[in-house]
Amino acid sequence: MELFSFIFGACIGSFLNVLILKLPLGESLLSNKRSKCPSCGHLIYWYHNIPILSYVFLKAKCSYCGVKISFQYFLVESISAFLTLLLFLKIGLSSEFIFMCLLSYVLIVLSFIDLKYKAAPDYLLLIALFLSFFTTNSNLLDAFKNAFLFSGALVLLNFVITFYIQNIKAKILKDESLKTQEALGEGDIPIIAMMGVILGLSSGIFAIFLAAFFAIIPSIYSNIVKKDIQTPFIPYLVLGFYVEYFFNLETFIKAFY
């Protein structure tokens, strides 16, 4: 079952790559057209489209034109495979496992879309929040309470940091572009609410702290090297969520303090 869960996750990851590519462009998912190389247009046969393995054996290049294949395909398939395996090892085969897998696949799609477009589809955010209520060990009332607490706290935090950026930082740096910048995106709110529903209050706060920590270096790199003041935060929220979900670091740290 462990091997099956890994293979199943990798296959789902292949489909998630299609969603990441097509959903932001509004393209139909019901097309029966076979996969083609985006560079040369040659049909991709099934044995060149095996999740994870094809990328390795083809050495990340199209077998027909030799153009490099995006690392995203390998990365998404690998993340999906390992997440499915880890969830199976943690939960076992159950309804919670099914819902956590569905949630995980939605979060993967959201993360990679946010990385590319710095925005995420609202309907996927709502689906992620909806699925979280089927995976929590809290009762429904506590789950809603935590969701509202976390989302409300984020709105307040966004207001305070945005005020600082637009009114103080903009004057100090004399940068007019900062006067319209918002610290956090609205897409972060449902993800943080989801974290509160599943992790609870203390673990959820710790997961947000981890997310902020993980985002520090990429944010500095983006600001200095790419001159881009916007950093997509959903991928780091998701990373912080899973680190805390699987390793429960908050409880571990409490034992020492």
C-alpha cells in the first residue's frame, strides 16, 4: 500500500501539472487532445509521459527536439507522490486520508499558481477551506472559531503592515510605488483559516511563524536580485503548515520551555 500510495500520488501530480497550466488561462480540462511538446508540437507518447521516471530518463529534455523540460513537472509529481505517501503513513487508509489528499492536491496547485502569477483562483481557495473541515479533529464549533480567529488576525496584521509600508516606508525610501502596495494578499486569508481549522490555535500560530521564516530568504532575494517587491506567500504558508502537521514542532519546543 505504501508503494501504491506513492505511485498514485505521482500520477495525480501529472494531472496537477495540467491544472497548474490550464486553470489560470481559463482553458478547458475536458479536451481529448493528446499531450504535445510546447516547443516542437510533437505528440508525447505514453512511455515519454510516465510521472517522475520520464523526466529522469529523458534527462529533462524533449526526446524529439531536445528542448529542456520545465523542472516544475518533476517537482509537482514528486511533491504529490511523497505527500500522498506521508499522509498514508500518518493517517492510514480512511476518510480523513482521502480528504487530506484532496486538500493537499488543491494546495499544491494553489502554491504553484501563486508562485507564477502572484495570485490564486478564489474557487480553489474556497475548496481548500471547505475540505479542511473534513480533516480536523476539532468539533465543528471550535473549527469555525479557529478559522475566524486566524482570518481576523490576518486582516488586522495586514492593515498594520500595509499602513507602515504605504505611509512610513514609502516616505523613508521616497518610493511612490509603495503607496499602493499591500503587505498580504486576500488569497492568504483562506489558507491561514484552513491552518487554524486543522492545526488548532497554538500549532497554527507556530505554522504561520514557520511560513514567515521560510519566506525571509526568497523575499530578500526577490527584492535585491529581481527588484520585485511582491513575494507570493501561499507556498510558504503551505510549507509551514505541513512541517507543523507532520512533525508537530510546537509541542516539541514546548517540552524544552
